[in-house]
Amino acid sequence: MFDLLVSFLALAAPVPEGVAPPKGPPPTFRTVASLDAAKGIVLVNETVAVPVTVTKAVQRNVGGQNVVENVTVTEMRQETRTIQIRLADNEITRGDGTALSADAAKEAIQPGMVLVVSNGPLDPAYRRLMAKEAVIFSFKKADK
């Protein structure tokens, strides 16, 4: 849902002359759960929408009579998952595009902070929205 909002805001803003709109999907945001600096591993929480089948009692008017029927529907629910990311397996940059080594990332990443995550290089159109201090992961590999 948040990705959709970011996409909408990015597309709704007027585009200055000479600036190309984004070509790829928007980044996502994940919260740092913990960092194991010795192993170079960060655990991050991600929120995903998961389809869940539920049965609901629905009241309908059939032939002038109120009838309660059980109906099976699919709802989307938000779930938080924790995934493990190896610092050495990903390109890590700041919001201004400055590369961070795995060692520098260990210093920059703190539990509770929000990371910007992109599947591949972050499009410059999205990078312009980031504070220069933002930590951006360009995923190459994530371990579930």
C-alpha cells in the first residue's frame, strides 16, 4: 500500500524540464530489527499483504425475509516478517549516492532505523526524494 502511495506522489508531482520520470518500481521501506556486526548480517522487518480466506455471516433480504448466509471471502491482511540480509551481498549507498562499504554500513545502521530497499539500482527519480543520510540497500540477494 505504501509503495502505491509513493508511486502516486512521485507521479502526481510536476516533472521539471529535463527530468525523466522513474523507469522502475519504487523502493520499499524496512525497519532494522537487529544487526550482528561480527557476522555482517542485518535482520529487517518487512510488512507484506497476505491473502486470507475467511467465512463471514452476511444478512440478505430474500423474498422479504432476512436470511443470514455464510459466505467465504478473501481478505488482505498485513503481516510483518523478519528477513536476514548479508551486508556483503548487497550494494549499500547513502541518499546522495555515496557508496558505503560493509564496515561503514555497520556503523550507520542502528536497530529501529528505516532502510530504503531497492531491487537493483535505485532510479535517480526516487533517489532525489531521499535525504542524503538515508541508507539504501540495492538487493542482490535476500535470505528468507
